[in-house]
Amino acid sequence: MRDTGYTPEEINTGEAHSARIYDYILRGKSHYEVDRAAGDAMVEVWPALPVHMRANRAFMHRVGRFLAREKGIRQFLDIGTGLPTSPNLHEVVQEAAPDARIVYVDNDPIVLTYAQALLHSTPQGRTTYIDADMRDPDAVLASPAFQETLSLDEPVALLVIGMLHFIHPSDDDHGLVRRLLDPLPAGSYLAATIGTADFAPEAVGQVAEEYERSGMPMCLRTQAEAAAFFDGLDLVEPGVVQVHHWRPGPDDERVDDRDIAMYGAVARKG
């Protein structure tokens, strides 16, 4: 494993982290007792949380295959990568398109520590990791890793999966997405999932309270508020829907709408 540049003191394992809670509930291995305690508290108030998180992950997999196979996209920018729980985006898209290039972005020291698992590209393609914050798009776009891996002469798929409910309007949430999308050429795509309490407001609201108690306040959005992130883009059918309703395949888990608290969509930049 490569040197991350972080000291042990900078890697805070005493507070729960959203990426590690997600990893724990997905039955990964990169989490700590504080993350397990937070995850268990959330599952106690909303037992469907594991179903919801699996559906979010499955959406990302379907989107990756769709863009690589059906739309010919060979460049992917994944913001808020999280811990590398296989199959990762590059594994999915490079199976369909071995020459695909993927840039992963996250700003958590523990994610960076485990990011080596994200760098096992096919010989024809390439993967790289940028240690940067979504709230600083310039740091992403100006990164040598971004500029050496992706070409702005070709379409890029921008994925923001499971991130936007942790970005508040006071952080210029729409502006951050636009600053990442604007430099990308016509024919690029935005794919995003956005947390909501539309379908199980009481239980999901309690989950949000647990996240806030762990220092991770959330902003859950209505369908109209989620759709606003795609204004000015051409939505791919079926539009902005709960993630499990976006082009499900025969092998995808069948779930109750009340068990999913995430909207998802894919849209093309004209």
C-alpha cells in the first residue's frame, strides 16, 4: 500500500464517518466500532437501511454499464468515491469497455488509505485517485491526475452517488455540481443519487437525526428539489425516480418503495 501522507493522528477513528457506515452496512471490512454503533442505531430505527444502500450501489453499477455499453462513454469522474467495496465503478465499466478511464475523488484520509484497491485498472484503461473535496471543484479539475487521465475533448460521465444529501444549499450545492459539469464537453453525462424522506418520512427522518448526532448533518430533498440538479440537461428515461426504478435488470433486488430513500437520474449535457 502506498504512503498516504497522513499521520495516524489525522485519521480520526473516534468519530463515525459516512463512507465507513456505508461500508459496514454493505458488509465491507473497512470500518470501526464507532461506525458499527452508528450503523446499528440507524438500522434499529429504519430496518430497511441495508436494502436502501444496496439499491443505491446497484444504481451506480447499472449506470456505469449503461453509459459504457449503450452510450460509448469511456471517461468517468466519480465524486465522493467512498471506500472501495467491490465491484467498484472501474470494475463495472472496464468489464464493458476495457479502455475506459476512471478518476476517483474523495477527501477522507481513511478512504485514501484504502484507495490502492481502486487503482487496479485493465492494461488498456486507467484509474487514478484524487484527494480533494467536492466543495472545491477547482482542486479536482486542476489536479494533474485529472488532466493526465481524462481529456476534455471527449465526453465524460460525472457521477455524484450518495453525496448530495451531505451537501447543504448553504454550500452552494447546485453551483458545485455546475462547476464540475460546465468544463465537460457536450455529450457528457451527469448521474447522481439524492437522499429523500418522501417515502418513509418518520423513519428516514430518524436516520438523518442519527447522522447528525454523529456529526454528519443531512439535507433530504423532495422529488422536485432532486430534479432541479438536472435543470438544463436532457434526462435519460425514466427521468428522476427512486433508484430501484431506474432501468432495473432481471437480477436486481425487488423492493418496496417505502424501503428506498434515494432519487436517482442520468442526464446528458447538450
